[in-house]
Amino acid sequence: MADKIRELLDHGPVVINLGVKDFAESLKGQDVEVAHVDWTPPAGGDREMIELLDQLL
Amino acid sequence: MVTGCVIRKKEYHDSVFLMRVARRISEQKSVLQAAALMGTEKNKVLLADIGIGGKEIEAAGPGDLIVAVKADDGETLSAMLGNLDSWLQLSSGPPGATPFCTLEEALRRQPHSNLVVISVPGEYAAREARRSLERGLNVFLFSDHVPVKDELALKEYAREKGLIVMGPDCGTALIGGKGIGFANAVRRGPIGVIGASGTGVQEFTTLVHHSGSGISHAIGTGSRDLADEIGGISLLSALGSLESEPQTKVIAILAKPPGKRTLANILPKIQACSKPVVACFLGETKNFQQEDHSFQVARTLNEAAAAAVQIAAGSEKLPILAEPQVSRIRLQGEKAAMKPGQKYIRGVFAGGTFCYQSQQILRDAGIRVSSNIPLEGNSELPNPHSSLKHTLVDMGADEFTSSCPHPMIDSSQRRERILAEAQDPEIAVLLLDFILGFNASADPAGELLQAITRAKEEVGKRGGFLCVVASVCGTDEDFQGFAKQVKLLQGAGAVVFPSNAQSAAFCAALIQSLQEGPDGR
């Protein structure tokens, strides 16, 4: 059932980083494959708009 | 004094980056205070608390950058706010690869991803975690302030999909030897770890490293996982995975005491585990520790590390980490230099778990303290900014970090607190922790050396002596260098230990000895 957790442990982390860029940099420094997402608040942080977006997608 | 701010619409930066910007500006001559924040409601309240407000700030949204400065004069203020681009530029690291704009875009380019590390503001964190789980990805959720109902929903969903949510409020993980968040560079080996606290995992893994053994994986659960509202969902997922993972020979569980219902649920599963388990529930009563369990119960992180290393090695002899060695000669020397009336300990911590564990060790020695994170039986500090008799304060708690950098990144607040403690004529012992590793300050000891020296001088001027006791959590593989940090602290006259349990035990023995008077031990 928990194959995806075992896969993470067995193969090591391949990371998507959302937020603090330093975390991506420290992982890269350890030769971890990282894709950094330049995260910004969805819909400019407008709560109603976020809910609407989530319903649409 | 003059105050001013600049607001930049739709310019988002992460919190660690903004802390660096604020620190750089506040270090400039004639600047009294600087804040660089995104315009969330919480941040606007923080700005109002320091006397910065107005219509412009009210109108700012969570996607807008606010940089506010208080300075001695208008010239300084204009120089700071007029050069914002250069402060932002100076605070950013070397340019990396072009970042992606969305999770989907990153996943298309890196389809074999298996983990999403999330450190966005708490109010958006659950949404991003959910979206990650929906795409079949495990989650390391560093963000805190995630509502407990959202945590439960995320973890139940992850369990359904065979995934794990490490967090929220997860500071540390080591997966296949790679440190995520605030982790140390440690050797790989046969010991698997499941930890509810980041600094607890850091201490345990570095102690295992010092003893010559190593870590297979360290999986964080987040601080609330063992509360009854969550029921240990991530702990059980981690336990199952480490049990089946062939490199792991022993499993250590590090947490505060679980909720009653959770304990009843997880105990049979721990007992049924086919691999040996060492459990350290910090703050748990001695009764629990003395009960007959089919797994090994450790009282401190030191004992847990020693037991795990011993079991992994199949050895009957505990490694030297087992019993904190209190150097009686050193203790007597520190005590002899003090003058009558010096009697209190003041602990000023960067790591919450170290503050908590120190309270347990002092409590076991009959010493009750006040704290902003009191252990059962200890009293809550009425004002966290001001100590009272024996006091241990966690400077990483919300009341210190909501508008300032965490003490693991920046020591400014700890520096001020150390100097304030030295003003108290009844202070005898100052207990400190220093945490090395990825993403932590580049020189934690160096940042506080001057404050330690000045505090000692201050007490010396009154004819007394300040005993400074420190623990360093780290390894020589860490970029800050364990030996280098220890040497710096020793050079400043501190008594230095490689673990918090040992430093707290030394303090407990010293306080007991002071209570017994000049002839005691």
C-alpha cells in the first residue's frame, strides 16, 4: 500500500520545492534533483477567487 | 525618529529571503528597526504593533511586498527605502536555474519527482499539500499554522493513497542520506528515525554519527501527529515503511508524550514491529518509562541514541553517550568563582526540544523552572520577554519569531536576551544551545561570542562569576564545522558538551551544589 513511501526511501528524494529558495539550494548542494517553483499566492491571495479556481479545476 | 515604508504591488518573496533583507537594512547605521514582509493580515497586525500603519498598508494584499523602516533621521530613511532594489539584490544568492511557475510545470519537466517540499505561508500550505498528494507525491510540509482539521484531512488522504505527509511544522528529514530542511550532514547506517520535532531529530542523528554509527532515514511527522486529533497517522506510515526497508535494522521514535487514545492505538503496533524499537517520549513520567514494554524506552535523546547504536551493533556495552559525564572538578571550579546570592539558571534556547528536555532533566533533579513552553509541573512564564528565578526560554517560539528571524538563522534576539540576563545579580548559570546543519546560521557560536564575553564581564564587575554552559548539535561534516564551533565557545570560557542532555545535567548538578551551599559537593 505504502509503495510510494518506499519508493522515496529506496530511490532517494527527487524534489519539487515550493517556497523558501534556500531549501532548494541546500538540496542541490547535496546533488539532489530539485525543481524550484517560484511560488506566489494564488489569485493574488484572494480567498473567494481561490475557492472559485479550485471548483473550476 | 522617522518612519516610512515602500509597498510593491504583486512582488512576492519567501520569508527567509525577506528576513535577510530586513536584517541587512537594520544593520545599517542610524536604522532603528526594519521589517520586510508580505502584506498578509497577520503581518499588517505585526507592523501596527511596532507603530507602522496607514491607508497604504491597509490596502496591501498577501501578494504585495511591504518594506518598513524606522530611522533616526530622514536622510537615513530615504537612503534605505530609495535603494530597495540594491538591498533585495544583495540578499539574493547566486542566480540558479530558471524557476518554474507552477507545480504542474515543474512536474512536467521532472516527472519522476517523489516529494514536494512546501514552505509557503500557513494559510496556503494545506491547499498546496493537497494538490501535491492528488498528483501522487509525498509531502514535506515545513509550513506551520495549518489548521488541525486540514492536517487530519491531508494525512487521511495521504494514507489512502499510500503516501506520507511529513508535517505540518516539520523541520527536518533525512531521506537516503539527503538532508531536507534543517538537517545535519551525518553518516548513513542502520538506524531509522521517526521524529515529531526537528531539533530532536537533529540531536539524535548527530549523536548517532558521533558514536560511529549512522542513519538509514529520518522521517519527520510534524509536532501534532501524536495528538489525539491526528492519532499518529504519519508515525504509523513511517513505521510500516521503515519496518519493510532493508537497510534499517533499528527504529527510533522521538516525540513528546502521545495523546492517551493515540498511545493506546500505536503501542500494539510498535510492539508488533518485527524490528527493535527505541522510543523516547520526552517529558513522559518516570512511571511510563519504568513500565514493562517490549520495546526499549529512553528518558533522553542521549539515551535513545546510545540504545539504538548498541542494538544496531549487537553490543552489550552502551556507547559513551549513555550517561552524561559531569566533570566534578570543572563544576567545583565554576562554583568557587561565584559569590553568595548567585543561584539561578537561565536557559536561552534556539531549539524548543532542547528547552523541553532541559526542563525534564532539571525536574528529575528536583529543580522547577518557569518557561514559555512549560513541562508538566513547571509554571508558565508570565512574560516570555522577562525571566523569573530559574527560567528556560524557547526563543524559537511564536512570540519571538512572528516578526523576527528564527534564532537558528539569526542570533540577534538571543544576543539581546543574554545581555539582559547578565543584568540580574542572582544569575549563576547561562545554558545555551547551538545548532549546526543545512540552512542554519553560518556561524552560530561566532554570532554570540561577544555577548557571552560581555555577559561574563558584566557579572565579573559585580564580583561574581557567570558559568556559561553550551551544547553544540552538529557534526564535522556540517559546513559550520563541529570542532570549530566548540573551540570558539571554549575560547570564550564556556563549558561545552556535544549534547543538550549532558549540558542540562551539568547545570542541574551545579544548581544542586549551589543549593547545598559552599561546602556542598
